[in-house]
Amino acid sequence: MKKHNFSAGPCILPEVVMKQAAKAVVELDGSGLSLIEISHRSKAFVAIMEKARALALELLGLEGKGYSALFLQGGASSQFLNVAYNLLEKRAGYVNTGTWSLKAIKEARLFGEVVEIASSQEDNFNYIPKGYTIPEDLDYLHLTSNNTIFGTQIKNFPETDIPLVCDMSSDIFSRQLDFSKFDLIYAGAQKNMGPAGTTLIVVKDAILGKVSRKIPSMLDYQTHIGKDSMFNTPPVFAVYTSMLTLQWLKDLGGIAAIEEINEKKAKLIYSEIDLNPVFSGFAKKEDRSFMNATFNITDDTLKEVFDEMCKEAGINGINGHRSVGGYRASMYNALPLESVGVLVDIMSELERKG
């Protein structure tokens, strides 16, 4: 039986994508060769890379607007370093909303002054800071749009003339935004796009090449743009699978269509959390993530029963992160609404048993 996969990452992927990717590992499009043994310089793979990059810009509404899309090796954690290497000359601002923000701040401090514009750390990151003032002399402002560990998500992004950088690893392609407000977006593939091993970077070309330091070739965004994201051997399987996922999303109706489904999933589970006295939500209601619902059980004597019920129903990956405890239901794009329904039914049944 295929399990209901609520894992925070690596993510659930659409069934059609999994089947097509698995088939390509054996043989790519009747070529007589596996996807993972063809040359990355072959016409077949160059076409895959070009399509993946084009689909990313198309879905984000950034085609022809002076942006480049790159699929690079490593996860978003590599971009904590790369962003600062490429953009930080003197001062950068960071809004601290959790573990990943803290790690990004740590790396940026190697290259210049970092101003922590706002933070929710005093309440264990259960909300998104608001109403903060953005200094005018920043090289860029860095945000994390969604926080997998704490289950919070930015609903309204600040209006500013400062270049806006955003780590969208866990909610990229999940909701409609004016993506042209951002000067650089990065996202590890393993949440909403594909397997671990590649990271999508979407960057406005005009913001690059302004720092005085020399940047190593592998860390220089301009190097990768100049080589069409093929400066070195790319992670071919991760790029191919990401391309398939982006095509699946386009065929579904794009970001607008998946946002509607994601809203239904979020409404279903949060309604149960709020109405069921056995459970309590962790994140402030106005900042709740549509991707990662964090909640606790109010009666510890029922925990063992609930865990067993989830296991019997084939529910996987809902244990909360050690920083928060409790439970976390990650509802990425490919998770069916039906899976959320199964979890909610168990939560409701637990109330009746309790």
C-alpha cells in the first residue's frame, strides 16, 4: 500500500512523475541509454535543462523580464553562502524567522555586516515579525518565505526598494505571488520540486557583478548564467525530475490551480486542529503555513494511541521537529487532498475515543 507521505523532505512527488523518472533511469525516450549515463552535453540532456529553466521562469511569470533560472548542485544551505558571496558588499538585512534564517545569517557574516531587522526567536519562532523598519543602506534584504520546522509562512512581503532575496525552499510554486518583487529566489528541490541534489536559483541579472571581491567560478552566479547552468556536470536526475514536476504543474493549470488545492488542504487540517480539543496548533493563526501544519497533542496519554492509529492508516512522516515537538503535517503540492482527509479522520476519531 502506498503510504500517505507527510514527510517534511525529501518530498512527496506526483505519481506520474515518479513513474516517468523511474522509466528514464532505465532508458531515456527510446535512446537505448539511461538518463544517468548519457552525456550532459548531449542534445537530449541540453534540451532537458533548457526546458526545466524555461518552465521555472514561465510558472513564476518572469519570462522576458531580465531574470535567469539556474539549477545548481547542493541544497539551499549552499545558497546561504552564495547569496552573500555574490551580493554582500557592506551591509545586508535579515529577518530571522527560524533555523534556516539563523544559518543564512551565520554564513552572511563571513562577508560583511549583517543587520537582524526583526526576529521571532523570543517566542520560539511561532509567528512572523511585522511592522519592522528597513534601513535604506542595505545591499539586500533576506527573507525565508516558509518555515518547515515551526510551521509559519510570510503572507505579506515588505514593500521596499532594497533588493529582495528570498529562500523559498519549502513553498516555491505553491501560491501566487508577484515574483517580480524579488531580485533573487532560491529553493532546494526536495520540498516541492524534485529529489535532493539540485537547487533552483532565479536571479535578476542586473543585480549581479557589483561586489568588489573576486568570486570563485563555482560560486559565481554570472559564471553559471554564462554557461546556461552547465558550467560543470549538473545533477542530471534531480534536474530531469524537477523538469517533469514543473511540467506536471503546468498541465494542472499552473500555480493558480495548485494554490486552490493547497488552500483546501490547509483549511481542512487547521479546522480540525481548532475544533478538536485533543490538539492545539503551534504557530500563530495569522501566520500558519499552508505547507507545514505544526500541532501538539493536549493529552499525552493519547499519544501512543494516536501514533498507532496513524501507523495503521499508512500515515508517514508526521513527527514534529525536535525544536518544536508534537506533530508536523507537511502538505506539499503533490500531497493529495485525500491524504489530509485520512489524517483528519483519525484526529477526529481520537477525540471520540478520548
